[in-house]
Amino acid sequence: MQPVHDEYMSEYPPACNRRVEWLTGFSGSAGMAVVLIEKAALFTDGRYTLQADMEVDAVYAKYNSGELAPEAWITKHAGKGDAIGYDPKIFTQAMIQRMQKTLTAKGITLTPSPNMVDTIWQDRPSAPASPLFVHDIAYSGEESSSKRKRIAEQLEMLGADVGIVTAPDAVCWLLNIRGRDVENTPLVLATAIIDSHGHVQLFVASSRCDAQVRGHLGSDVEICAPNTLEQKLAQLGKAGRRVQLDPASASIWFSQVLTKAGAKIIEAQDLCLLPKAMKNPVELAGICNAHIRDGVAVAKLLCWLEGEFYVREVTELDVSDKLLVFRAADRMFVEPSFPTIAGSGPHGAIVHYRVSEETNRVLKKGELLLLDSGGQYLDGTTDITRTVAIGEPSREHRDRFTRVLKGHIALATALFPQGTTGSQLDVLARQYLWQSGLDYDHGTGHGVGCFLGVHEGPQRISKRGGDAVLQAGMILSNEPGYYKAGAYGIRIENLVAVTRQAHGEGGKDWLGFETVTCAPLDPKLVDASLMTQVEKDWFNAYQAWVQSCLSDSLDAHERQWLAARCAAIR
Amino acid sequence: MQPVHDEYMSEYPPACNRRVEWLTGFSGSAGMAVVLIEKAALFTDGRYTLQADMEVDAVYAKYNSGELAPEAWITKHAGKGDAIGYDPKIFTQAMIQRMQKTLTAKGITLTPSPNMVDTIWQDRPSAPASPLFVHDIAYSGEESSSKRKRIAEQLEMLGADVGIVTAPDAVCWLLNIRGRDVENTPLVLATAIIDSHGHVQLFVASSRCDAQVRGHLGSDVEICAPNTLEQKLAQLGKAGRRVQLDPASASIWFSQVLTKAGAKIIEAQDLCLLPKAMKNPVELAGICNAHIRDGVAVAKLLCWLEGEFYVREVTELDVSDKLLVFRAADRMFVEPSFPTIAGSGPHGAIVHYRVSEETNRVLKKGELLLLDSGGQYLDGTTDITRTVAIGEPSREHRDRFTRVLKGHIALATALFPQGTTGSQLDVLARQYLWQSGLDYDHGTGHGVGCFLGVHEGPQRISKRGGDAVLQAGMILSNEPGYYKAGAYGIRIENLVAVTRQAHGEGGKDWLGFETVTCAPLDPKLVDASLMTQVEKDWFNAYQAWVQSCLSDSLDAHERQWLAARCAAIR
């Protein structure tokens, strides 16, 4: 059994860990290959079934895992007494327990084994070994020593001697370091162990740490060779240590090694998860600054597009490439935070569309362009979607855009008591679409890191399962949409920060959102007759704020364009 | 250990099962008494801590169970090797497992034992033995044989031979019977076993079933003496039967008896729960009719109150008594569906206020009266709250009432796709209060039965945990409120039916609510300047509908009063 994700539970592993792609050809971000002696199968979710059919040889039977789970398939093709090997480093405890339940009933066992793809992969690329670099205190806002002290206090409260930090973004946050091990996210793929005094063992090749990084990490952070991790875990066990581990994100390998060696495991959510999600004032200021500079690039792109469109044919790739040029002009820009989605006409309705030479198409009059993109800046991560009309939009375009906009505004202006979860607020963004029997088949908001992952937990805004309480300092996207298959897609995405408001009755903490994304919306798509005065006021105030923030960084022509685009609607 | 609820898991047990009240004096609807050899304690939730202090002798230490759980208290006062007896008939599996977890760690065991209160209760009232009566097909809309067939099919699908129906309201629904075993709900306290052919064993004294009931039940329903239940369960076990049981509502006694005898238990939600909640067209028509007749009584009461108030002093008890007189005039009325809450001024802020001779107070000018009441009618169960101004309301009264009303309207007019849960919609009712830093500390809506419980599951509308999907035919309350301690309470409660709407995009099922409660709202409390035109239109249409439904059943004076109260606001 081989899932797409790797030992860091990342959907986007580095080349050396794209085992399923090497084995089967499948390049999607979720799925699992199962190889028996005489049969093999590939399981993906509904988003990827077409892609799997195109990419994967007929040797593999292909299934939608929502319709047939891998373990159900195994019970059909394996029998009593058979053993299925799995690499314990790439399965969580929950995954193995779920599969074991079905298989045990049929007398099939799951057996931990070395990774079988690795044993036959001859020309496997080497592991990423980008140099680590310091994430400056000017951007992180809190010294690593202070973060480590906070985590150590939490370990004490849990009665744990040490905690295992298995998520690479948590390691980066904790130590104020970054790397370039994967695309789109400035990660160091590394694991750390922190004890209740705040001392850390960081498992990363010492050759990747220069003098500056070593100086930054200081004497309380010991750099250990990655291949000593197992031995160090075993030592914890032999010493009878109580070890905190997050069963939702750590692979089952950790608990197997620790338990076997005699450690007592204390299951608790990754201790860095919440402090990382709740940005400090320095991070929030950086995020706001990054969004204004990002907004300059987006505004320049939109202005360029409007001019260019009259001069020559413009393609989706042109838009994507030009946007990167504008973003790259900023000296704090590092890379896109994900592959740009530039979906014109029917491509806009494909939620995870990615433009390529093969799919590239020319923008046409009367169509919509959905442009979802973002940047990694030293001071923050951006993620923005703008939907713009190429030429004149249709009546239907405007009706749907306005319903999406009303939902976006309802969420942006929501006030709510401390203790509220994202799933409680989700309906605010959907209600005006629902009134017309319309909906969108994705979440309304995801957490975003600070010069880290463009998707981070625990906060999110979705129909269900958004059980994490929203807390001041969290960054979320606000991105309702509407998609008409084969025709067009609409999404309005701004990032918002959860902010403290005037206290509620009885002195209770009350929260709201402050929009940080700063780029103009397209007024041609707004049907003002569907909007209340309060909604129009919000729209006009937002556009005026965008104009005031961006104008000084634009040339005269762009400035004029922005003024026209930001003119108040009535 | 003795909880307040009884073997039917009811909060409102009959006199013979009010064991905690007999033992300790505590008369609240939730709590638990624990008696050790040298110490005793009573645990209640936050609603009842003051009441427990007043009612219960100092022999019992009193605790808020949210702050100190009974099992935590036990670990302090009992030690390794001690055994705590519990009556397995009044604890669910989940309750025992939760407590056992804490106690086992301290070496304390929980031991099933006969009920120790029963063994010492000398003058215990006899068990209720009200005659059963048939719930006519004209009200139930589906023959019991048809219901039994549907449940039998579900048993087949689960691979179960029989199912245990432990909830009395499920037994009543399944067999189209009712009784008067408890106040406010027309229940027969009985258990049933149904097999996969639809045959039923009903455990109830045969003396309670007259010829009409026997004829109604027919040959497929065997009446068994209640004291044979254990033996019948054991027979199922000995025969190796697969038995469906709902671990959330059945006491642990059932699984203990069945498992010991060798039965295989299939855990699944009470099979009657959903079909009972999704009312058929006959039930819905009856419910609408009952609400119109109930609305006549409420309108007469409100008109009487407005006249009476100028003539003499009116008390809360006067209001409650007079309302019962108006309701009782209907020949289909059986009894109130719960004790009337008539809370004037500061009493309105006590969410579970119950007027008594001791608390009774005279209504005063400038105050609000919160009147929450309901009736059991042969064709439906009602539950309505009206808040009315006595004399002129204050500016604050009107602001708060209007915010509650806006939330009530937002929920009443919501449209949503099939698959939506109540917790997804809850925020719609709270949003306008939240905008002002205000909230209410109770759920927004609960399910209601048809001539059955005024609270029923699985559907509800609440901040969290309303995980049951809303389905066409379900009845729910829509009851946002606002409470200012020591000053006043506001609640606007109508019952609504979940109804199918025009299909959504792609032919998806789309749902909405139809308000069935039919009684005038108080326009004096509305600040129209805070309302949108859509909201004012809803309010005026509702009031006009109420007027058209009720006028013919009122006398000339009342009709004139209603016309004035239902005049459109601008």
C-alpha cells in the first residue's frame, strides 16, 4: 500500500517522495496504490478519477475511493492468512486502524515493512537539502526561545516530558527557520523533539545549516542527523519518558517505535498548531503589508489585461505569466504560494483548474476570467481570487456574482461571540445563493500561514467539521463562489484576520473579521439592485480603501484605471 | 447512584419513579444523587444549583456537575477495592463507560445491583396504569401495520432479526396508541420488541388494554406482561438472535441481559426515530389545524389581557389559568404540552420560569410579558411563545425585540439544500443580536412530535451538535430570544414544518420552512426602522394570514382587536 502523501503527511511531496507518481504515473494530490501479487489498483477521489484514467496504465484497476475503499478491494482479492505490507512512516494510526478493522474480519493482516517502492526505485531523486534560513524576528515577531518556552509550559500542563513535532510547518514556526524543500511553501522537511525545559533536538543534516542558522538556533537547539531519530525515540522509551504525540498528524511509526521502547504516549493535538494559527501583532502587520504589495501586482495585472485585450489575443498562460512578473518585482517576493489558477469561460468552473500548454485558451469577449493566485513574501502569504468580466458580462453573470458578493460581505461583516466555530458562520456566505437553489461545492474558508502554508489548520469555515473555535489573530480565506459546468466560474476570495471587537454584553469577548486582501473588485459584475444599502456601503468603502492603499504604487495610467474601477456604485 | 431520569430515560418521570425527589427532596429535571456509606452528594447542572440548595438537606453535599462530575467526587471519597452499586435499568452504556473510565483508574468498580431506593421506599406510589387508547388513523395517517412493515425492512437491511424499541414515544408512534402515564405527554410507558416480519411483543399490563385497543393492535401484536421482558430478552439470546439496540437511548440493562444470554447486538439508532420525526401529510394537516385552533385560544387570551389590564390587577397565574380555559374550550384539546411559562418583567429573563403561588406577581405597565405555552391536541402538539408589551414598551425593549424578530424571520425564510443540518442554520437567527454584542443562551429550535413529546429528536437547531439532517415533514421550533437578567425576557417562538421547495440547480432537492403557528405578534414591540422591506413584507404577510385564519372563530370585540393588532406596519 502506497499513498500519495509522504512521511510529512504532505499532499505535495518533493520529487523523491512522489512514489505513487513514479510507480503508476498518477500525479494528483490524493490517492493510494495497492499492489498484490497478481493484481494492482489505484484509488483516487472524485476530483481525480478522469485524470487517473488518462495517466495510469491498465495494469492498475482504477477506483473512486468514495465508492470502493482500498481495504474493501483488498478483501475481494486477498484471503485469510494473507499479509499486506505497509510503511508505517506514511500512515497515521487512524488510517491503519480503519483499514485493519475491515481486514481483520477477513483474516487479513497489515504488517509494517520497509517501503517497497523505495527498495525498487533505482533512479530515485535525492532528498531535498535546501539550505535553512532564518525567518527574521522583524517578520516572526516572537523569538524562538519564547515560543519554545510556551510549548514547554504546555508539556508541563499535560504531564509530558517531551513532545514530538512532526509537522514541518510547526518545526519552522517553532524555530523561526524556513527552507526551500518543496515548491510554493518555504518548508524545511524536518522533525523535532522538544522537552519540558524548551530544549529541542532538530533532525536535519547539519550541512544544511550555515553559521548564521547555527547562531540563530543557539545552544538550546541540538542539530541531529535525521537517521538518528529512531534511536533517539527509543532512548526516550527506555528512559520511561511520557511523550506527547498528535495521533491525527503523526505517522503510526512514531507510536510504534516509542511504545515498543517503553515510552508512555500522551495523545494531544500538535502543541504548535494553535499558537502558529494565532498570529502576533508583528505577523499581522507583515501580513497586511504583504497584501498591499500583492494588491499592487494584482491591480497592475488587471489594468494591463484590460488594455492588452484590445490590442491582441490574450491567453490564460499570458495572464498567469504576467502576474508572476508583477509579483516578482517586489523584493520581498519569494515564489507563488500555489500554482496560479487562470480559468477563462468553462475553465473557470473547474475548481482546481491549472493552466498548461495543452489546456491554454484565448480569453473571449463576454466571458468571465477566474484568477486565483497568491504569493509567498518574507512577511506574509497571500491567496486572492478575482473574477473579472472580459467585455460585457451577461445578466446571469451579474446575478450570480452579486449573490456571491452578498455572501462574501455577510461573512466579512459578521460579529460573533468568543467560542464560535467556522462551521457556524458558513451559511452566512451561502444564504443568497441558496435562496435561488444554487450552491458551491467547496469550503468557504481555510486557514493561511505567515510565510508558511497557504492552507493551515485548525481553523476553517465549512458546512461541517470546522470545529476549531475562531480566535483573534487567525487568518482565514473568505471565498464563496459559484460554478456553472461548461460555462463559467465565479469566486471572490479575500483573506481576513479574526479581530477582537468592542466587548459584548456582560463583558464577553466579541470577535469579527478585518479584510486584509487589498485589490479591486469588478463593479461591472455587480447588480446594485440586488444589494441593500449596507452592502453597497461596504462595497464602496472597500473599493475606496483599495484605491487609497494602492494608488501611490501605480503609474499614472494605472492610477486612472484604478480610480474608474473603484468609483462608488449606487 | 441514582439519576433523576427513570428507566424510560425521561426527564419527567411519573411519581413512582421520582426516586431522587423522594430521597433528597430535589424536584428538578436533571441531576444525580450518590450515597456512600458515610457521605452523600447531589449533582445538578447550572440551571438547578440554586433550587437544589433550597430543596435539599445539608446531609447532601451539593455540586454543579459541570464543575465536579459525580465520578470525580466518588474518587475523592471512595478508595481502591470499593464497589459502587448502580441500577443498570437507568443508565445507558455511554454513561457507565464514562464513569467507569475515571473510577477504574482508582481501583473502584461499578457493580450492577437492584435499585437501592426501591428497596427502602415504603410508600412508593404505584406505577402508572392509565388505559391505552387508539390514536385514530384520521390523525396518525399511517396504519401501524404499514409502520411495522417499514421498520421490519430496516431490520432486514441491518441484518438484524429483531429490534428493541425502548423509547415510549417510539412505541406509541409505532402502534398508533397513546396513554396518560405522565403529565403533558400522552405516553404509554412501555417497551416493545419487533421482529423482521413486523410482529411485535408489547410489554404492558393486559388490564390496560380494552377490547377496542386489542382489536386495533390485532393478531400481529402480542401483549406481554412487563415482568416477562427479561425472560423474552434471554430467549432471544439463547436462540442466538441478532438484536438491534440504540446505545444512545437504551439502558445498559438491555445489552447486559442480551449479551449474557448469547445474543449478537447490532448497535443502530432507534429505527422509529426518523420515520416518527418526518410527519406524513395527514399528520401535517392535523398539526396545521391544531395550530389554528390553538391560535384562537392565544388570540382570545391576548385580547382578554389587554381589556382586563385596564379593569383590574392581572397576575401571571391569572394569565396562565385563563389561557387554559380558552384552550380547553376546544374539544380536541387534551392537556397543556408543558407547564405554562408566564414570566412578567424580571421573571421573563428566567428561561425555565414556572409560575407558582409563591412567585406569582402582578403585571405592571411598561413591562414585557413572556408567555410560553402549548397544548396537546388529538391532531397535534403546539408550543408557542409570544412576548407582549404591557402598556408602552421602552426604546430598548423595541430594539431587542426587533433584533430577535429579524433573526426569527431570517430562519423562517431560509432555503437550503437537502443534507443541511440544524446547526448550519442556527446563526441566521442570532446574527442581528450578535451585531450588537448580544446573544441568548439556549438552542434556536427543537423537534416537536404529533400528539406526542413537545421535545423530540433527532432534529434540532443549535450552535453545535445539531447533526441530524433536516428532512421534509419534520416539525421544529423557531425560537430566538433575548434575556436581560433582573429586567425582562423576549422570545418569539413559532413551530415550522420543513417543506420541499422548487428544485435547486441540477434537480437537487431544496428545502425550506413553512410556519404553522398561527397567532398575532405584538406590533408595538417592532421598530420598523431597523427592518428591511423584505422583513416588513414577511411580518405583514404573517399578521394578515393570522387574521384571516382566526377571525371567524372570534367574537366581534376580539375580531376588532385582532384587526388592529394585525394592521400592516410600514
